[in-house]
Amino acid sequence: MIWETNHAALSCTGTIAAVAPLGAEASSLWAQGGLAAAMGDDDAPALQLADTLAAGAALCEEAIAGRSVDAAPAAVKHLARLGVAFDRRADGAWRLGLEAAHGRNRIVHATGDGTGREIMRALRSTPSTACSRSTRTARW
């Protein structure tokens, strides 16, 4: 599954391209990893980009990685508005984990290790009319 984020988090538009109906024949339901986004008060997309480029060992396209990390916080907030139950601290703030080559706590999980399942649940339950979302199914 690919979600074309053409600033989808800000404008609430996007295309979900899948080889089968949303959630079928995909591994997204089993995805346990979280989403990396500069959500903390001590973080910024520029810091995430630096970590990404360092971890990528010269294999990253800086402009593309930059657009991705810039859009990540808004995308997480958008998914939360769609009903994704991201893990929160007792005070309601994001529960941010530290993983892999990230220099700050910036990994957002949903229902512990059920992030993929939770995102798919929210996307399937959100009417496409609520978000100018189109779903295209095609075999390739």
C-alpha cells in the first residue's frame, strides 16, 4: 500500500494505491513499527533529517528525505484526527520512543506494537467523503 501524501496531512486529500481492497493482501496489518516524526518539544524536522541522512550512509536523496520529515508531524496529527489511537502519556502528550539511529525520542506507536493494524482500522473506517480520499485497486 502506498499513501501518496502530496501534503495530504494538511489538505486532507490523498490517494491510497493497493493491489487489493484496502487491508486485504497487505502486510500493513502486521506492521509493528511506529512512525518517525519530530513531535517532541526538543525535536525538529531538521534534526530528524540529519539523523536520517547519517543513517542512510549517502544512500538518501536529501530533498526527498527533507520533504518526508517536514511532512511527518502533520501526517501523524492528521492520522490522529482520523481516529488512529496513538499511544499517549498520562498527561495526554505523545508517547515518543527512541529507536534505531534516531537521536531524539520521535517514534510514535499506536496500541503498542499494533501500529499498522490501528492505522488500517482508522483508514478503513473513515469514509472517503470525509477526506477527499480515493482508493485505487490494481494488479501490477
